Amino acid sequence: MKKIFKTLVAAVALAAATTSASAQLYLSGNFSMMHEGGEDEATNTKKAPYNEFIIGTEIGYYFTDNMAVGADINFEHRKSYQDADKKYWDARNTLYFNPYFRFDFVSTEKISFGAKAEAILGFGKNKDQDDVTGKNSTFGVAIIPVLNYKFNSNWSAGVSFGRNGLSWRNTVNKDKDGKKIDNDSDLGVDLRLQSLTFSVVYTF
């Protein structure tokens, strides 16, 4: 965890140092959430609820008109229930530091559309209804489509098509003593409308 914060500080320092040399440094904030539940129409029974929210920031630097490097820093909270009565549940809080390279296929005065090739690095804690705690770590890679609309030279709105786009990630869960409980690998495409991430972007 300390290495992540050191890397983050170094990235911020580098961005600050390059601000005077170029007006292509940008900073954004984003928030997204997801809820699954309700009633299963096939069985007329209530579904086990699932809740998730992500809040974060992004810092990047365009070193050409259509290429940039940067990092997403996100906090993610997930809570899933085993059944509809919410008696049994498990929750996971994870901090992600994801460095990326961005390439814009289309870049005009108002619109930029491209994709980010991103490394996924996450560390966090788990908890369940019995107050049993543990740790989690995630690593992986992702290709994420991104679109920005520019209101003026400084402000723009952004949207990412899926939190993970096309991604592969591996998550390891451990108990509080550091013993591995399970190891979960996932390869897939997340382009669902409910998983869109919106952001407000400021360019210096």
C-alpha cells in the first residue's frame, strides 16, 4: 500500500512539474453506482440484492494531440447478500491505482473518442455479517472505450463505456492472518448501460 501512495505522489509531482510547459494536463472526478435486486419474474421470488459504488479521480497528461498517459485512482465498495432477507452478506472495500495509456481515434474541437489500455492494481479489505475480516488484492489489464465532450478549453464531460471494458483480472482473498482463501480470475466484456461511468474533467 505504501508503494502505491509513493507512486501516486510521484505522479502528481511530475504532473505539477509539466503544467507550466504544456496546457494538456487534466484532472477529473467520477462517480458510479449499481444496484441489482427486485423480483425474479420467472419464479415470482425476490432476488438477493447487490450494491456497488465507485468514487475516484483521474490525472493525465496529453504529450501529443491524441495520446496521453495517466492514472485512475478509485475507491470501490461492493456488498452482496446471499438471499433476499439480507441476513447473510459479505462486503469488500478496495482502493485501485490503475496507470494507463490513452489513444484517441477521433479528436476534434468538441469531441474526443478513444480507448485506454490500463493496468489494474487494487488492495483492500473484506468483511461479512459475523464481523470476520480479511484482505483482497487484484491485478489485471483492461481496454476501456472513452468519450469526452468539450464545453470550452478547460471544462469537459467524460463517459467510460463500462467500468472495466474488455478486461482480465485476478483477485486473491485472504483471511486476517494472510492465509489465502480463494483465487478468482475473470475475463469478460462489460459494456452494460448500467455500468457507465461519468466524469467531469478540468484541463489546465
